[in-house]
Amino acid sequence: MTLQAVPIAPSGPAPSLFKRNPPIAGEAEAIESAKAGDAEAFSKLYALHKRRVYTLCLRMLGNVSEAEDMTQEAFLHLFRKIGSFRGESAFSTWLHRLTVNLVLMQLRKKGLQLVSLEETISPTDEDSPKRDFGSRDPQLTGSVDRVTLERAVAALPPGYRMVFVLHDVEGYEHNEIATMLECSTGNSKSQLHKARLKLRELLRQNGQSSQPAVLKEAAQ
Amino acid sequence: MTQNDQNLSAPISCADFQERLPDLFASGSNGVPDDLTLQHHLDTCENCANLVRDLQYIADQARMLLEPAEEEPSPGVWANIQSKLSAELAIPELPLTPKLQTD
Ligand SMILES: [Zn+2]
């Protein structure tokens, strides 16, 4: 039997190429005013970016109260440093990088060993994705909506989730992630792969049972 | 006999194929693996082809998560930012609630 050829690379543009940060109306003016200390401009920038920053923190930390604390820190940091924003990158790119760095710093302070990802990330065999050498489950394609995927991501072990969010959602390259997490690029690649395998497993369970496994795991 | 012929004459297992996947996904090649052994396995193994399609699908779908979710930080977060900034920067009045429109 000959099957239709499947390209191995992702069908869409590379993560670094997709349009992550389209300009937001009024943002440039607000940035300039904020640099001059305009209080209204600060609140506008907060209103424009709070959801994305909070969601990023929540995905990286997996905890609402910590995510709110880090959102607060990120914006305080932003407002203190806004004078150094030169516009070389999109403002949201700059803000997200600042947020990621703050969250990682916080996690290191708490003693989370980001370097030895292999151990911290996959603590139990149960959490490790299964090898797939011959299952006959239906394909996922077309079956996963945003809410379902979000729940599955929340159910990932923390280290898998970290690399998945940074690479597949935020669009960072493996070499950037390796620098941020102080690990090798090979480690980043393999963690991402395991994260996607684990997601596939979670999403398949979700599609098959009336009591979604993803919901059960996420609720814990 | 070329290198590729040799590769094709020694087909790889699913385990070997899947071992190579993390690097293949990271390589960003434009859809066609330069390794004919891998492409041959992909063309002839339904299981691995499904796996690759699902993983591509997950990576594609992940991008929709970048758009802001419905959840947002509680109002207390802005209140804290406001009071800290006012103190630090001696800004007289930050608005009580963030506004999307400036007057
Ligand atoms: Zn196979």
C-alpha cells in the first residue's frame, strides 16, 4: 500500500514568520505619552496588554494568584523601563520577552531547576508520552477547538508546558528557549516533541470518553 | 549505487523514524525531508503518517492560543500597580480603572 506523501515540516509558515504582533491602534501614541509620565497612557497600555500578559503568566505558572502577581510585576517593570523601549521590536514582543524573563527569574528564585528539564519535567512515567508504534485511533485533524486545546495545555507537566508555550504559542526559536531555560537546544527540541506527543494523547482521550481526561487532569 | 538507494534498501523501523522526529520538526525544511529513507517510511507507514499529521496539527492549532483569552487579571492587580507607581514615580493621579480610550 502506498499512502499519500506527508511533508514533515509544519504546513504553515515557520513560527518566526507568522504575524504575531500586528500594530494596535493608539499604541504608539500611548507609549510616547507613557514615556513622558502620562498616567492615562499607562492605564491604556495596561488595558491593551493585560490579557495577553496575564495569559502568558498563567500558562507558564499554572496558578491564578502567581499569575496575577507576575502580571503586576511585569507591568511595574514595564512602566519603570518604558524609557528604554526604542521600538526595534514590536512593543508586545518586547513586553512578552520582559514577562518571560521575569517569570523564569521567579521560578529560579523558587528553586525550580530549569536546567535539568528531563527530570523536573517528566517526574513520573505516567506523565511521559507513550510511544506510538501501532494504534488505530482516529486522527485529531479538525477536531480540536481552542478551549479543548487550552485545557490540554494546562494538563501538561510544567516543563513540557513551558517549552510548548514558548515555542508553539509565543513563537520563540529553540536557540532562544535554550538560552532562556539554560538548557541545550537538543533538550528544547526533545521537550517540545514530548509536549506535543503528550498533548496528542490528552486530546485523543478527550475525544474518546464522555468524561474528558483533559478536564479531570486540569481540575486537579 | 547511490547513498539514497542504500537507504531505501534498508527500511527503518517506526521506532527509528520516531526517534528522528524532534530534529525533523525543528529543522524547518519546506515540507520535503531531504532524507529519502524517512520520506519513504512516511509514505508507506500509515501509523507514522498519522502521528506526523497530528503533531503538525497540534503545532498549527497552538498559534490560535496567542490571541488573548477571555480571562483577565482581577481589578486588584491594576489597583496594586497604580498605588506602587504613584508612590514610586510621584504620579499624582492614575485612573482608577484602565481605559481603552484616552480623552
Ligand atoms: Zn512507522
